[in-house]
Amino acid sequence: MFKIQLEKATKRFQYEWIFKNLDLTLESGESLAVTGSNGSGKSTLLKCISGAIPLTSGKVNYIYENQSISESDWFSYLSIAAPYMELPEEFTLEELLKFHFKFKNMISNFTVEKIISTLYLEQHAEKPIAQFSSGMKQRVKLGIALFSEVPLIFLDEPTSNLDKKGIQWYQNLIDTYKSDRTIFVCSNEPREYEFCTQKIKLEDYK
């Protein structure tokens, strides 16, 4: 059982409050949609919760099997798909997946070949990522996040650059692989977070 807790989480850049006094608890199988206007700080909150940038004050706790997890080990328990996340473009798709899964385990019964098939990118396995369209890159990011054996997943604007068919693919992927995991979705698009069990609006925490 995995649990993440925010206690009076607060972030400020100079004189601007991004969010303040945010209390939150999510457990395995629960999901949260973080909504708010463009520039409200949704991505900043995600980065704080994932440990990429520090809070100004307050705490984030990761708890696994009733044991508190050191912040230096958080990365082992999470995966992220976000527009600002860069992929190593000199790698082919197959090379990228083999490289990534040296550091994270795949979910059960998956192989690199099965992931490529699920991404509908069989014809592009040997192509450098640099030659991928923005939509193809987004599918790769989502695949890396969802097919990693981790209890916590962060999705920031997950259907950005996806066409109508790609959006349906994302929704099917979530339905199939969300169980027993904790998922944060930063988005203003209901189609991206309809499955979420909780929802907050970041402007309520200014």
C-alpha cells in the first residue's frame, strides 16, 4: 500500500504565492485532478510533489508499506509524463525503452516489443526519436510513465499533441493500467481527468 501526504504545502516565488497551506492525502488506487488557469502553477505543484523543486514550507511524505520513504529515494516510486520532459532524441525507440527500463521495472507480462506494439509504433522501432512527430513523442512519454512498475504516476497535460484517436488511446490506457496506483493529473481538459477520484482547483490555495 502506497500513500502520499501533503502537510501545509506552500510554494512562493519571490512575492508571488503559487499555492499555500495545501493539505492532501492520496492512497493506492486514488487519483487527483489538479485544475487551474494557465500559469496558475499546476506544473510547479507537480514538480514540488515529485521532489524536482523544493517547497517554500510544509512537507510532502511518501509512505510505502507503512514505512516513510526518504526524499532521495522518491524517484524509485514515481514516473512522470509532461510536455517539458525531454526525450533523448539520438536514441531509437527501442534503444530508449531498453535504456529506461534499466532503471525501472516494467509492469508484469510486458516486454519492450509489447510496449512498442501497445504504442502503435512497430514501424518506427528503429527510427531515432528526433524523427518522431510531437504526437508520437507524447505516446512514448505516456507509455514510459504507465508501463513502469511504480505506485505513483504524474501526468501533466497528458493528451497534449494527441489527435482524437490518440486521446481515445490514452483514455483506454488509463482504464486498463490505473488500478492500485496513485495518479496526479494536471489539466484543464475533463477528458484527461474524468477518471480521477478527487479534484482541486489551484486558485483555491493562493
